[in-house]
Amino acid sequence: MALLLKKPTSEDKLQVLGKTAEFDVCGIPRLFSPPGKKLQRFKFIYPAVGKGGCVRLFKVLQTNFCEGNCFYCANRKDRDFNRISFSPDELARLFVQYHQRGLVDGLFLSSAIYGSPTQSQEQTFKTLYLVRKKYGYKGYIHYKVLPGCNATLMEKCAAFADRLSINLEAPGHHYLSKLSPTKNFSSQLLAGLEKIALLNKERPLKAGITTQFVVGAAGEKDKDILSLSNQLYRKYKLWRIYYSGFFPMKNTPLENIPPCPPLREFRIYQADFLLKGYGFTPEELPFEESGNLPRDVDPKLAWALSHPEKFPVEINRADYWELLRIPGVGRVSAKRVIKRRKEGRITTLEELKGAGCVVKRARNFVTLSGKFSPSGEKEERNTNYQLFLWEEI
Ligand code: SF4
């Protein structure tokens, strides 16, 4: 392990501990990350998607000293690089200064595991407590719970955070064993998620609970991930699930595994939305024989193209859930269509466009008062359609 010869300043630490926090995602898939200059200049400020749009999170690890040795992770014990830590007050003060300067909108606080999970969690809890109590910060905090941390401490954290999360990393023990030699999927990760779900049920957190998967490092299939995601949404009422495409780190055992294509990550997000908000079941998702989603077409269009018996849908009669199945119609536009119908029948493509539908796509799947007006063009298997899925994140 390399030693630092000169005492690092707080800003030096931010550069290092902010950079290594990037693998904890909480926002926009890489395919659509905005290349904002300001965000690039500060390696510890990350874009995330909030209710009102894109927010800037001050995202940092309390320490990168780690007892863990996960095969993919930059912070793993056996990797030789500079180790560094913030004291709780140093980190709390720094964050509040950045917030007061208007450079960030919220805090994402996490840590590697130094000593035991509970010891590390005590340090981040102190930071959390100081940010709230000493510095009086009232805004958004996403607080990462470490697997194996004790339950009493989790309860204390829940009282100060807006969101709690614990990373499951892989869809089951078999895949997790390819990522980590020590973590136990059921007794540590799933049990931890269950605990924060219970806390959220007893006293709902403002921004709920979330989890995260690493995609593409363990040979898991999209189907494995999304089937588990579906169960997690139903059982634990997760606010969101994040999917972090694997990226190989030098000097780790997985350095020669190819990175996850950003499009794979994006397709999984799209399918996740179909499960969470569009009434789809995992069995309805258009997995290929390989168990993965097609990359050249968004999953909702793929489903529609393989179910010609369901179309065209009469736009003036369809209920909310039928509208949601139409390519080019999202949750906001489906509600607008229903509202607009109260004023009279929708008979033109302009009216459909006025409700926010992507007419170029929807017209191939609907009738307007019995009239079918397809574009006449063959459906493109275009990568960037269905972006409207992001309209309400
Ligand atoms: S526990 Fe594993 S994933 Fe977490 S910081 Fe340590 S090596 Fe990385």
C-alpha cells in the first residue's frame, strides 16, 4: 500500500475520494450523462435525476481504506494506491461550504469498509449528524448503508437521511461470488435491504430507499437482473434501482473483462421503467434467447412489434394502461390524452401531438376515431427513441 509523503489538504482528499465514489451510481445512465464543464472540473460533483430535473450531488467517500477485496473495485484491499480519509467534521464542513457557494444541491455520502462495517458506518454517521445538527443543512442527503452494519446504527442514520440505500451488486449469490470473495448475498446484502425497507415502512423516508446492481462483470443476464428487480419493487417498495455498467479497473482481478456497453445499461433502465410504471411483467419483456434485451430497439417497441394482435389501439377508447402500451405514449402523455378526451374525441395527429405523444411513432399503432394513419415508413430500430421514459424520473 502506497503512503502519502505530504499531508493532503481537504481539497486533495476531495479529488481522490470524490473520484472513487463514481462507481456508486445514483442518476443518469452513462449514455445520457450531460458533459457539463462545471461537473467535469469537479470530480466529486455528479449529475443525478431528481423530481424537478437534474441535480448536482456532492458525492464522496469518507475513506478509501478498505478491508474488502471485491474483484472489480478500485478500493480493494490488495490494490496499491494512495489511501486517504476525511474526519467527520472536515467532510461535513467541506460539503456545507460547497453548498453555500451554490455549487451543489445535495450530498451523497458513502464509504469503503475500514475496520468493521459498523466502525466505518459510525464515521459516516458522525458526518451526517454534523451536517444536520452543527451546520444546520436541511437539504437532500442520500446515505449509503454498509453491508453488515448493525441495526441500531441503521435506525439512527434513517432519522437524518432523505434516502437510504444498500447495494445488492449482483442478482444472487452465484453471481455475487464472482464479484466479491467475502460478501454474502442473503445474510448481509439482502438482509440489510430488508432492514432499511422495514425502517422506511415504519417511518417513510422523504426519498425512500434504493439499491444498485453492477452490470456486466459476473456473466449475469438482463433477465436475471430484471426478474429480481421486479421482486424487489413489489416486496420492498424501492423508490428506484440503479444499474451501474461495469468498467474494468487496472490492477484488479477483473481488469481484462470488457466494459459493459452503455447501451446495455440504458436498455435495462428502460425495461425497469416498464416494470415499475407501465404495468409490464418480467415475462412480457422481450428477452432474446441469450436472456438479454435486444440492443437495437427499445423494449417497449420490441414488445409492440411482436404483438401485432394488440394493435392498432383506438385512442378514444383505450384505458390508461392500454395507452401506456402504445409506443410513443408515456405516463404524462397518457394522462393528458385521457384529460383531453373529456373535451371531445381526438381525431387528428396534431391533437395527439398536443397531448405530448411522439406522433411519429404512435401513429403506427393507433386509430383516431377509427382512422388509421400510419407513417408508411418501416419502424426504425432506433437507439434513442423512448427517451420520454425519462420524463418523470
Ligand atoms: S467492500 Fe468491496 S466494493 Fe466496497 S469499497 Fe471495499 S472493495 Fe470496494
